[in-house]
Amino acid sequence: MKDPIIQTPRCCLFPFEETDLRDAASFLQDPEVMYAWERTFTDEEILQSIRDCKQEQSRNGFSIMMARHRDTHEPIGRAGVRKDALHGKPVIEIAYMLAKRFWGQGYATELADACINFAFQTLKEDIVYAEVRPTNKASIAVLHRLGMKPDKPAIKIYGGIPMAMLTFTITRQDYFANKDPLRK
């Protein structure tokens, strides 16, 4: 296993390897986890997604990665930073998805915060985006908790299906102002 790219108190994000297929399938093939996407992924789709993440990691130095528990290396889900296009322009976006057994324990907030911090501190971005399905109330709450603000809605095509998305943004200035304990 390679060294983690991002670490939090409880999690490590590792670049995907093809050997992560079974661990990724444990959540990408869970209908309860994938409800917002309206379908689960086949093994072939997961393997292609892993290959795509590896290519993006090689090309850009960042991507969506395998999230593992820091102490046990148990698969938690996937999270990271990626290049995307929103509203007709290139953006840097955070993304995360957790195995159901890790829901409601603060892991999503911890991972999303670490990804935002990585985008600002390491990539030197000025604004970070996130997309979420309107039905995913838990993720919407995570984004609000982190100080992200609603932006324009979008339509994305996933698996040939047009899906309504809510988009959120946070600026470098707002992110670090929220981190300043004297401003709270």
C-alpha cells in the first residue's frame, strides 16, 4: 500500500489500486449507499472507475481516492479532489461517499474538510465546489456544516441518466475565516 495523500485523525486517503476492487464494491454495490445515484456499479464499472482515478492521480497529482480507517485500514469509502466542469467552466471539486456502517459518525465531515483543506493548502485553489443530489440530505448538511454555500443547480449525466444536482462553493477566505477560533 502506498503512502496516504491526505490524513485526518481517523482516516487516510490512498490513491486507488486495482486491488481495491472488492473493498470499493462493498459500498459501490450497496443499494442503500447508491440510492442517490439510482443504481449500483458493476465490477467492470468499478474497475474502470479505479483506472480513471489512477490516470487522474498520475496526470494531476490528485483524484478521488480510497478512504481507509487510519488504524485498521478498513475501507471507509472514497473521497478526494478532482477536476470537473460545472456551469460551462472547469472547477476543482471535492467528492466523498461512505460505506453505510460509517454513516452518522462524522467521517463525511472529517473527509470533506480534509479535501477542502488540501485544495486550498496544497493545490492553492481560490474556490472549491461540491455537487450533491437534492435527496441526499445528510451530505447537504455536511456541506453546510463546513461553510459551503449553495450555488446554481446543475444537470449531470451519470450512466446515461440526467441527474439534477445541487452545487455548493466555498472560497479560500471563507474557509479559513471559519477555521479562525477568534471569529466563532
